Amino acid sequence: MTFETVGFWVVAAVLLASSLAVVLTPNLFHAVLYLAAALVATGVIFLLLDQPFLFAVQLLLYAGGVVTHPADESSSDQRRDRRGGGLRRHHGIPAQGAARDPAARTGR
């Protein structure tokens, strides 16, 4: 076996595992990390096929550009939830205790 063959199968296994992890993980931030690994592995396959331009495009556009947006959204959602401004507050839905407490409804 040559280096290229062994390298291809190793990168293919990483690509398959990270692609499955993107779909199967419930955490958005972890899914973005697995997506970045899958996109980098795809770029490495281009590099093994002697296509350095496609490797560069894959890293710069997809792994660099596409992954930063969901990662930024995930971190801002986590900050908003820590401050208490989660979905309930954002959409005007009262908190659980406010519906049962008459003083909370009237503002007293």
C-alpha cells in the first residue's frame, strides 16, 4: 500500500465519522465543530488528488466562512440564555411562575 492509499482511507474514515456526528449530535456547537472537521477532511481529499486550488477554496470558503456563522449564532444564543433573555422573554411568553401568580400578572 502506498502513502496516498493509506492517507485516503484514514481521511475517508475521519470524513465519514465527522459527517455522521454532525447529524447525530444534539448540541449545535459540537455539530459545527464536526462540520468543520468534515469540511477540512474534504479539503485534504482534494489535496491527496493533487488539486491544491480546490483544497484552498474548500478551506477558505467552506471551512472558514460557512462554519463561522453558526458558531457565532450558537455563542450569542448561549449568552442570551445566561442573561435570562431566552425564547420565552424574547417572544413575549410569560415565564412559568408568572401564569400562576396573580401578582405577577397585575404587576404588583
